[in-house]
Amino acid sequence: MACAITAQKQQIPVAHVQAGIRSHRSRQAQAGA
């Protein structure tokens, strides 16, 4: 969280990637699930 706030203040774009996109499993709700 602190990294995201710092990046925003420095005007560095931040993206959040859902677990299903990372693992290529669209039905997986969370990483490690």
C-alpha cells in the first residue's frame, strides 16, 4: 500500500493485476486458491 501511495505522489502509473489474469485461470478468485 505504501508503495502505491508513493508512486501516485511521484506520478508513476500503478496497475493492479487480478489473480486470474496472472495465472491465466479466469475462474481463480485469489492467488494460491
